[in-house]
Amino acid sequence: MRFTWNERKIRWFLDASAYTGFHKALAQKIIPHLDQGKTLCDLGCGLGRLDLELAAYVCDLTAVDIDENVIDILHRDTAALGIKNLRALTRDVSLLTRGFDVILMSFFGRTGLLDYLKLCHKLIRIVGVDDKSGLYPEKYRCTEKDTVPIVQEFLDTNGIDYKLELHSLEFGQPFRSWNDAELYVLENAPTASICEVSDFLNARVAHIGREDFPFYLPNQKEFGIFIIDKED
């Protein structure tokens, strides 16, 4: 099932990225694997928070997503920050034919790598350690994503050399109100009962006392970074 954005999901994601600094911290994990002067393409870039952090470290950055709404927001923010070397495209990534020095696939669904390896010299694939989420009741998870074991098995089976780094960063969800928290859980678990939502939030949400975000749902995101360098 492909992830789809709506106005609330966009707001929650932007709030979480800004509040936790997740994408700033994640960029620092990726930057050592980039070479100044190279071209980079981010497949399934979403709102492009990672790309805004990485643009200064490459010559040219192309961010691609099929959702026009998130690309419009990335265009807006790229212009506001005066970033000149970032191009955001609304496109199905499977239709890309141009080559790049580096391709980045960050928490990008569940898809094979072989076609994208043909388009680059280096591929960086970021996936969760597992397919679980601490942001809503686990029993309602209905999406399938690549995980570290799945990607490892694929690469080993196909005889593809790689390096793997394991990391953990905080990427929880701040809320503007308790009702906002309830809506968030129901957005991700629409068939959950009101009782289940209440029990989950009461057990997990912290009252942090900020005026803008009085509530916070912690979530330590564990992930792996696969680096596949065809020039090694």
C-alpha cells in the first residue's frame, strides 16, 4: 500500500521534523558518504526535509516524488531558503532514465534495487530495522516496508557488495492538543476504537508543558544505512 499525503499528515510530519531535528541528524549520517561536486537523486523524497539539509554537500540535487502537493511545499521551502541547486520533480520514480552519481532511497516503500543501481555509481538505501511503529497501536499496521533483514537478504542473494551502518534517532510526534493526538492515531489506525486510542495515548504520550506542543509521543527510530558503491 503506497503512503498517501493529506493536509494533516503534512502538518504532523513537518512538526515532527522540526521538533525532533530528525532530518538534520540523519543528514549528518549521510554526508560522509557523499562527495562534493557529485549529483544526487532522492527517490520518493516526500516533503524533502532531508534534501534541504543535503543540498549544500553536492553539486546538483534532484528530489523526486509522485505527490504534487509535497513537491509544491518543497519548491516553496527551497525558494525561501535560497537553495539554487535543488530541483524538485513530480514524477513516478520508476520512469527515471537519467543517471546520477548517487541515488538516495530513504524509507522508500518496498521496492527492488536492481533497476536503480543501473542509474548510479553509488546507492544509499535507508530502511528501518523492523517494520514496527511506536506511533500507533501495532495491531493496526497495514503497510509493508523494506527492513534491514529484507535488504540484506536481497543483496546477499544477488551477490551485491555493501556496507551497513546501524543507527537510532528520536523521531516522535509532537501534538498541539489532546484532540490532535487522537486524530493522529485514528489517521494511522482508522478502525481502532475510541477506547483503544485513549488507552494507547494515556500509556505513551508525555505532557511536556510547551505552549505550542503540550504533548509529545516518543519514538526512537532504529534504522540501517546500506551503502552500495559500484566503484569500490
